[in-house]
Amino acid sequence: MARVLKEGWEVKKLGEVCKIVGGGTPSKKKEEYYNGNILWATVRDMKVETITDTEHKITQDAIKNSSTNIIPKDNIIIATRVGLGKVCKLQYDTAINQDLKGIIPLDSKKISIEFLFRWFTSISEKIISEGTGATVQGVKLTFINSLSIFIPPLQEQERIVAILDEAFGAIEKAKANAQLNLKNAKELFESYLQSIFKNKGDDWEEKKWGELCHFVRGPFGGSLKKSMFKDEGYVVYEQKHAIHDHFNQIRYFIDEDKFTEMKRFEVKPNDIIMSCSGSIGKVAIIPENIPRGIINQALLKLTPNKGVFVHFIKHWLRSKIFQDIIFEHSGGAAIPNVPSAKIMKEILIPFPKFEEQEKIVEKIEAILSQTKKLESIYEQKLQDLDELKKSILQKAFNGEL
């Protein structure tokens, strides 16, 4: 059923009312090209609603000797490849790279930049859904030119933008409050967890980590190559299982012969696995009833000794106290790695009797449960506010405001 336009509104193809301008990248071999004062934008600069500065500035010669173009100030740019769907306004004349397109109205008395900017934000998901490409999704110039836009009179555009600005201001304020509440809930639990291990009881001992757990670092990289993996068999558990604390996504398997050879690295229920590179120190407990398997080279397996409650150790490992220790020992490298097992075994842990461990874990789990409920409420609030924003945008450009 054809849509009935409001009086004074008309429907146009974007290419009929705007000039669409592409960009390019000056030769990186010419260092002098990047010592100018002309703003040159890539998708990395599109972190704000209005671009006032860019990571790189180029020269006039760079413009002359490349396919980049300068988009005049007070227009907008959109990402049509990397960062697909992002849109920003320009405060100053700005050159753009090949991942972006400049959108310049042919008649500023016919369509306002603010209206056009809000319209693009309303169709970002449509642009993303039309992306094609094996590695980087993108849309072609013909697609952008063919987009249909409903255009009301300029005065109506200004009224719609004013309503959107007011509504979005209120939404952003509500989102900021929800984000703050979410942050506070997480920090409150972290603070409680830290206090447990700082304010230890009089009867607590300090034990070396190596006295509490048996350590097995994952196999040397060369002993577990992708060429050895099978379509089914025994699982090879990865860092992501420790980082995200779930075991329902499995990619790699080995056969029985390889599993027997690497039996030392087998994980069993109530073992702890820890990520050892990049996102170091993330831990998960191996649950019951998961497929038999081994750890890969990026994991550490910890098997608690008798008298050690695995969940007590888990919470200590997740505390800021331990995380600070492990990062200190990682040496501050660009891609941190956990220190050697020899060093980690010497780390001291405040350690109560088994019955006390159980009571402490019960309290921690109760507070964690309440914290998760609060987090869920605030996360749902943020989702609802985003949906409200989308709904308002849809109504605005359907003539329903």
C-alpha cells in the first residue's frame, strides 16, 4: 500500500537533492603530504557527532595528487565501507578518505543539514544491512544515490529537528544516569570483594598459591597445531572459555591418540582455567558434564588441593587485589602475558579454614546475585532508551511528529 504524504511533503532520491562526494588516501610514501593544515577524516575520527579535529592533517599537494576531496564545512559525511553507517557533521572544511562519502545539499533552502543528519541516523541500520563484501562490508555510490528521502518544507524540518533535539537530550540524560547506576553497581560489588580479602580474620593464614593448587600451563604451541584438529573428538578449550566463562561454543577437536599423548592437559570438573595472554587473569571453573578435552597453549589449569574450596579461589582470582598483582608481574607489555608458574606459585593468598571459605563464598554469591539483578535492570533500561530513540526517529521521518 502506497504511503500518503503529508501536505507539502515530497519524496526524492537522495541523489536528486544532494551531491555525493567520495574521498581517497594520499600516498603514505610521501611523508610531506601529512604535514599540512587541512583536516583529513577517516572513520577513526567519527567518534563524535560533529568533527572539529582529525587524527591526520594533509597538504594541498596531497589533495592535488590523490582522489581525496574537501567537503565544505557545515555538511555531513557518512561511512560507506569501514564503520559502515556512521554519520557526522563537519565544523570545518575537511578532506575525506575512500571509506567515507560527503553529502552536500544542492539547495540549502530545500533541505537542512540538521534534518539530513538526523535522517541518516534513522536509516543507519538499513545502510548496514545492505553492506556487501567478503572481509569489509560496504555499499556502493549507486545505493546511496538511490535512497528515498521524505522531505517536508524547511520550516517543518526545523520543527522536527527541534523536537528531536529536545527528546534526545532527555534520552541521553536518562542513559547517563542508567550508565552511572550500572557502573556503581559493578564497583560496589568489586569494593565488597576486595574488602573480604583485605580485612581477613585473625585465624586466617597466608599461603603460597603453589601450596593451594596444582599448576599446569598449556602445551607448547608447536605441540598443538591446527593441522592436527579434527571435525569431532576431544575438545581443545581456548582462552575465550576462561574470558567469557561459558563452554557452549567449541571450535577445535583432537583424536584419541593425540588426547592420550596430551593427557596431562586434560581438564576435569572443578578445575580452574585462566587466560594467560592479552586479557590475562580471566578465570572460569570447569563445570560438570562438559565434553572431555584439554587446554590450549594460552591457558593455565589450576587443580585445587584438598581443603581448598574452588569457588573461594575463583573469587580471589577475580578480585582487584589479585588482578593488580598479576598485571604488575606481567611487565606492562603491549600484549601482557602471565608470569611463569614458578613466580605465580610464590604469590601469597589470605586463606581461612574450609568452613570459613564456604561461608565467605555464600555471602559473596548472595551479593553477586543482587548485583547481577541490578545490572540487568540498568542494561535493560539502556536498551529501552535506544529503542525509544529509534522509534522517535522513525516517527519523525514518517511525518508522525
